[in-house]
Amino acid sequence: MQEFFESGKTIIYVSHSSGEINRLCTRAIMLHDGKILMDGEPKEITKQYEKYLFSKDENKQSIIDEIKKQNIYTPIKIHSLSKDFLIPDFESKNRVEYDDTFLKIDNIYMENMDREKVNVLITNERYFFYYRLTFLKDFNNVDFGMQIHSEKGILITGCKQKKSLNFKADETVEIRWEFDCLMHEGIYYTSIGVNYLHNGDREYINRIVDASVFKVLKVDNCCNGLLYLKQSEPRIIRDNKASS
């Protein structure tokens, strides 16, 4: 079931388990006598539901009346196909880390231009990709980079900083990349690599393959393939002789 939620599909989940509702759902509705009694954020709805569920029988109707008077309704964020958003617990199941003995890589996430964390992106919008590096020994001539590849492993893009840097033991830095999402609908993975110059060769200090996963939503039916190249509408030049 979790895979359905992570794919961004809309699912109606019927349950009496408050824990499961809070874990899986982004919206909850409580019904009473076939009518909607409450509609809103899961934690608020399940709190009121448990208050009703565990009350004495002689107090149940008064609780229902109290809820109706309060008109409990928590505004929720409805995800639009034209707006990016975050799917909780949508994480890479294929993550492979090389060796974190001398370098910790963590705090990996994406943000939109409003600085909201997201993992469902929209084609042709701009985003930030973050990760944190903690060095556990001194390293000189360090390069770090990132890659984005498709679900089938096809490399979409890869880049590194232009100038090598030096880092001290116990130094922590946050890396932020800014990019345009030019991919079409699909599932994509990020990878992170950090290397240094050792005896004339580049050697990895640490690397994480499939460090994070994100989804790109389909926004129109005009283009397909792997990338959106910001094509303009075609210019149509008619042959005047042929049309006369």
C-alpha cells in the first residue's frame, strides 16, 4: 500500500486505526450516521474520534453535539498537478553508500523556490538540492558533485564544483545545487560523490548511489522523452503557391 501512496496516486483509505491514518494519510474524514462530521488534518480528526470512541455511552451524544457546534474543519493543502509537494517517507530503497569512515554525507533533500521541502517536482520549475558533508580528517584538493539518473539508470546529468577545495577534520559544510527540472514525468534518483587528489589520482572519500528519489509530474501532453528542451510552438510557413 505504501508504494501506492508514494507514487502520488489518490487513495481512499477506510480504517478505525488512528495510528495507521496518521501515518499514511494527508487528509481524514470522520463520518457519523452517514454524514461528514469532521474533515481536515488526520491528527486533529483522530484526536476527536478517539475522544468519542473511548467515552462512556451516556456521553457519546454530547461529544457529537460538541463537535457539531465547534464545526471542526482544518484547512488542508490540496495537491495540484501544477504544484510541487512532499510525499512523507518517500525514500530511496536502492541506496548504497561506499564508506563513511572519513566523511559523513547526510541531510539530503530538495526545496522549491519558496524554500519548501519537496520530492514531487514539476517540469520547467527551478529547485535546490541539498546535502551536508562532515569531514572526519583533513583532506586537500577535494571535489564534490551530484548526478541525476532515471529509474532505469540512464544518466540525465552530472556536475561538480569548478575549483577544488581543502577541508579540516570536524569541518561541516552544507552543499546547495540549484537546477531547472527539465525532466518529463517519471521517477528519478540522485547520487552524491566526494573525491580528493591522492598521489596524482582521484580517489573517492565517500559516495552514495541512489541517495534520494524524487518524482516528476506530467503537466501536459505536448512533449515526451527524457528531457523538456523548452521548445517553442512551431512556426508554420505555408507555401502560398500550393494554397492558391
